[in-house]
Amino acid sequence: MEGDLPAFHQLLKDELRFPLAWGTSPVRDFRAWRRTARAKVEELLVAGEDDTPYAPEYGERAEADGYTRELVTFALTRYGRVRGALLTPHGRGPFPAVLLLHDHGSRFDIGKEKLVAPWYDDTRLASAREWAARCFSGRFVGDELARRGYVVLAVDALGWGDRGPLTYERQQALASNLFHLGSSLAGLTAREDVRAARFLAGLGRVDRRRVAAVGFSMGAHRAWQTAALSDDVAAAASVCWMTGLKEMMVPGNNTLRGQSAYYMLHPGLARHLDIPDVASIAAPRPMLFFHGGRDTLFSTEGVRAAYGRLRAVWRSRRAGDRLVTEVWPDLGHVFADRMQDEVFAWLDAVL
């Protein structure tokens, strides 16, 4: 063993060929390739599909500056009901909408509250403000979007907020139990995000043709993954989570610790597709990827390699102008206000 890696780690990496990737796959028709690649990802999610009626129940409304806040409880899966934060702009709809997907950060007491100010809980509000100052230049991204005219939905992933709080040390046990039960933590999370996108798109106040997924860090992974797996998402913006698998699996990388990685680990997927290959299933829909050049979780080399793979796919569809990839050299693992401003302007343009 070498640290957390077996001695044959490099041999395992060298054997990865990603044979189902666009351009490598024997499937040459792009639409057929998308169906084939998505079907393979769906198969490896392990967690079963779910058509449980949402049966939403809406809580008391609260007015804010230009939008209305409300809590909505609905069946995210057949395993239980969850409470989401739903923001609706003032005025006549239907409106464009954003499914906001929260980060990990090993901070479990708040989930949806990382992105939407929790008007319903002063304790969580204090924690959320602290997180917003750390990651989002003091802003609540969901509230900013609602003021700009977007319906916003944010829901806790399993382990956060109302569905937790989990602890860092218990993540692996949770993942192990789900594996033993024939399921997967990452697969369940992916299924839930697709279900949330479908719920949001189906609201009468929403223009279902203008729904985007947006996320930071783990939420960024969830955003491009949801776009790849859901036809309800017309565009996605992902901030600080894109790289090549081989470039990520290197000594010292956070992924090698296990624990948090299980929220994004689909067993066997690397035998078929690399990380940017999965995101490319969303092509040629509009997609945006930002990376901080000082982000210690993802090397700039790995990010640029992934961006190159993505650009090749979008160019092959004559849709290069629909893909935005940018490295912010002076920023780290953050979704800073100037990044947000560019994302907001981009959403205005593509939705």
C-alpha cells in the first residue's frame, strides 16, 4: 500500500478506457449515443426509478422583497416526504425556474438553507449566514434569483437539514448500508434530484421549457448530473465540480478518503464513462462550468482536461456557443458574487 492507494492503483487507472464515451463509442448517431449512455448511467445508479405521486402540501406564505416564500412538503421518493423551500417572484407567470442544489462542505445542519435564507428558523438562519459569508460572498443565491424573476426550489439531500444532521464519520456507514440493501447513496441522490426537477417543472407557476439546475461544489456535480439524466432541465450551471477521473484519483485528493465521496460514487461507471462523458449526455443544451484556479479539491490541469472533452462534444453538435467553461485564476473553492453575477446573466440569456 502507498498511503490510501494500493500498489497497483496506477495499473487500474491505466486500464480505464471509457469505451462508451462519445467519439470512442461504436454508436455514431448522437441521439442514439445519448440514449445508450444515459441508459448505462441509469442502470448503474442502482436505486430504482420512482413514480410516486408528489402530493404537495404548502405551508404558510411570507412576503419578501419582490417574491413570496413558502415551504412545500412533497414525496420526493416512495421512501418519504421532504420539505423544500420554494420562492416565487411577484407578478404573473409562468416564470423561468431554477432547481438549486446545495453543496457538501461537511456542514450538515443546513442544506437548502445554504442557498435560501431560512425565514422559518432563526437558529438555522445564523448558521446559513455564516455559510453564505464563507462560500457565497454573503449572498443567498436562491433569494437573489427570486428577486431576478425565477421560481426557485431547494431541497435537502439525505443527511442535511431536515433529513439529518449526519456527521462526517457516519457517511461511510450510511453508504455501506445502502449498498447492502441493493441501493446506493449516490444513486438515491441522483434519483431524488431528477424527481425534484420534474416536480419543479410541473408547477403551474413555472414555464416548464425554462428550467435550469444550478449548484456549487457537490451541488455542481448534482446540477450537471441532473441535466444529463433529466429532460426537464433545459440548462445547467456548475461551479467548482468538474474534472477527469484519472486526474482526480491522485495521492492527497479528498476523494480518496471515502466518506463524502460516496454521494458521487456510482459503482462500475468508470468502466464505461469518464466524468465529463456523463455531463456530455446533456449536450447540446446550454451548460456553464466555472472553476477557481486556487481550488485545492480539483487541479486546474484536471479541470482543463475535462473542459476540453466537453468542448469537443458540444463542437461536434455545432453548439460550441452553448457551452461556457472558465477558470477564475484568483479564486478558490467558492461561488463568489462576481461568479454569481455572470451565472445570473447567463441564465437570463439562455432560458
